[in-house]
Amino acid sequence: MNELFILATSIGFAHAFEADHLVAVSSIVTRRNNFWLSIKDGIFWGLGHTSIILIVGIVFILGRFIIHESDFEFFEAIVGFMLVVLGFWRLFQINKSKEKHQHNPDGSHKLAYGIGAVHGLAGSGAVLLTALTQSKSSFDGLLYLLIFGVGSILGMMVAAGIFSIPFSTKIMNKKWIPVSLSIVSSLLCIFFGSIIMYKNLIL
């Protein structure tokens, strides 16, 4: 049993470093010039991701519904659309800002939570299948999802912290660095989002 939960934590941690998650969180933290606000963005992304997976897990595991990973392809397409919108939104912010860097002074983390929730909805199919196949009971399955969520929160905290380094106050003095990285991050969001939509809506 301990091995199962160690596995859940490891998979959750690694899950946070998937490409679509990374481009999303990198775009989020480009709004910041504060390391701890970026870390909190990572935490809230993980909380949004975990809460939705737990809700879906309760419905499917306790309701004993039959689940197929393909049933969640539509939600994957929504993630792609979200990434495209996020990328264009950040480009608009960069262009609009006189200082060429958008900072969020109120410290709100609603955006991070919302993006994490959408990712959680899209990815819940594969996670649920793993929980169902690896667990002996409904309780173990839900506990697996919870521990998986903790791992994903830790992983996204690390990812957000790493991505926030170029936007620290010291490096912010060289304005071309955060501006360039913000543009690259936004373009990557649009690129990956377009690919995800294409794979799930056209192929």
C-alpha cells in the first residue's frame, strides 16, 4: 500500500511537468515580479487541478460508472482553446503595458486556480483509470487521487518557482529579458494549444 501512494506522489509530481501545464504556468508567472506570488500561483494551480479530479473521482468511483479515457477528449480540446486564449491575452497585456511587463499587484490567484481546474478536468480520465486499476477499494482509489494531487501541487510549486526566477526584481531591471520571455511563453501557449485542439477535434 505504501508503494502505491509513493507511486501516486511521484506520478502527480511528474504530471505537473507535462508540456501543456508548463506553458500555462509559465505564462501565468510572467505577470509577477515576486517569487512567493509565483509559488502561490503554482499552489493554486495544483489546488484547482486536485479539486476537480477529486470531484470527478467521487462521481465516477463511488457511482461505479464505466470510464474510458477517450470520453475526456472534448475536455482536452477545451484545454487547448484555453491555452490559445491565454497566450493571446498575455500578448495583449504585454503590448498594452507601458512598462512592457504586467504585474498583478492584488496578488489574486483566481487565474491560476481556474487554469488548474480546467487541466484537472481534462486529465482526470487517465488519472481515474490509473486509480481504478491500481486500487483495491473505492476508498483507496480516492486516497490515491488525493495523494496524486499533493504530488501535482508540489511539482507545480517547483515549476512556478523556476519559471519566476527570470522575473525577479533584480533581473527585471533589464526589461528586455522578461518581455522576451513573456512573448516566448505566450507564443508557446498558442502553439501547444493549437496542437491540442487539432489532435482532439480534427484527428
